[in-house]
Amino acid sequence: MNHQHLPPLDWGTFLGTWQSQPGWLVVCSLVLVVYVVGVQRGHRHGGTVGPIRVACFVLGLVVLMVCLCSAVDAYAMSLFWMHMVEHLTLITVVPALLVLGHPLTVLRNAGADTWRGRVDRLLQTGPVSWLFHPLLGLTAYGVVIFYTHLTPFMDTMATNPSQMTLEQVLYLGSGAWLLLGAIGDEPIRWRTPYLLRIILLVMAMVPDTLVGIVLLQTERDPFPTYMAMRPDWAPGAMHDLDAGGSLMWAGGDGLMMLLAVGVVIALLSRQRDSFLGTWLESARTGTMVGHVERSGGQLALEDGATVDDDDAALAAYNDMLRRLGTGREPRSGQS
């Protein structure tokens, strides 16, 4: 498509501009077929994925195709702010919907016990397990955002259409990589506690914020080749750049904040150990046991139990707190 000859963008052209993307259509169709077959086989083997999860995954593929076949992609090389709309859709919206569909769980449940054991070993041991580490996903997310907006990549993409496809793949991959640890609930080694999920999403706002501020603060056109190829009716290069930078900052942070709110809502239906994680919860329990024993009490817990799980242990801890409140806690060295 010749981007310089596109008609001015209005609601009519936005709703009426469509283009074919046969490569993406084939990929999405294959992914959909594999996912649906996996869900059906999972039901036969006793592993269920709820209809809401399935709807999220299917909706993610639909949003992906609409984004790539509509005016969003058609005008992405004519208007920088429209490029940013596509960016946010591909790096956050689509990956979030796909991750919520639990594709790895569907893969695991698609076979009998032998198949599930093989998938578990693959996902939870060796180098593959480290690929799903949440900090690695966060790093990839930041690198992709910085690389595609603060380097000559935009100008290279303007003269090489294959680079546009590469960018789209990078957005989808890095977004899914990040969100797998932030909002996913898959059978992987790194089951991120909910507190760390929220921190992860807040940290993911940093690349969006920094790149948005850089684009807003720059006083010269950082993408001269890309901007020179835009149609005559497009807004001035710096005005377009400011609009795109604002979308990157506000839109990127807003989407991450929306996901963080979703994590908080999910947390409200979970137990405390989902919030703190098993290691932090063990540290909390150990600290409580130490306080009780130093105050002359005795607190015995079964392996893996916490103070909240045992009525006698909780009573002993509350008794220690009452003695602290009345000043009767024995000093160090006293019994």
C-alpha cells in the first residue's frame, strides 16, 4: 500500500479502510485450530479451561486481525500517533487476552498423564524454565520499546516493509513474555506472588514513561525518513510526534494500571500466600515463632503450615501480643 496516497483520515476512511494480511490470517487460523483442539482434548482428559478463558483467547486473535487488517495498520506508516495505537494494541491488549486464555495450560491438558508429565518437565526444568522468568520478560519488554523508538529502527522500517512485520512480532512476543508472569496462571516454574505481579506491572510503566517523555521533549525530528514519507495532509512532524509520545506515556501507563487493578481484584479472592508468596510467608511465620518463644511461649507448627492455619498457634501468638501491650514481655535473657 502506498501510504503517501492514502486519503485524509476521518471516521469514514477509518471504518472503510481494510487490507488483506494473508500471512497473519494463516498464522492466526492455525493457532486458533490448535487451541480449540487442545481445549476439546483437555475436556476429554479431565483438564478444563473455562469458557471465559477460551473467549479471551479467541478475542485476542480477533483483535489482532482487526488491528492488522483495518485502518490502524494502514495508517500506521502515515501517522505516528496511529502507529502508537497499533503499538499499544499489539504489545499490551492482544497479549493480555491471549495470556488470559491459558494457552500453556491448554497445551498441558491436551494429553493423558504421560503427556502432562513431559510438558511439566519441559516447562519447569532446565533452560526452558528460565525463559519464563518474570524479570527476563520485563527486560525484553523494555528493550523492545527502547529499540523500536529511540534508535534508527523507525527509519529503517519506513523503507523496508519486512521490518514492519518484525516490529509486530517483537511487540506481540515481548508483551506476552511480560504478561505471562504478571497476569498469567500457567504451569511454569515461576508462579509470581500477587504482590510481585503488581510491582512488575508498575515497573513495566517505566519504559513507556521514559520513551514518551523523550519523544515529547525532543526538539528535532528523530525519524526524518519516516516523517518524510507521510502524506501532505498529515499534521506537522513535531505535532505528530508529540501526539504519539503522549499516547505512549498516558496509554501505556493506563493499560498497565488497568491490568494492575485486575490483579488486585484477583487477589481479593485468593489466600494470603498468593499475595506474599511461599518464601515471604515462611519468613513471616518464622518471625512470629521467634517472638512467641522469646516471650516464654511455645508455638509448634506442622511442616508447611502457617500461624493463620493453626488455631492453637494463632492463640499463642495473640497471647504474646497482649503481653507486649501490657508491658509484660520478658527482656532478653529472662525467662
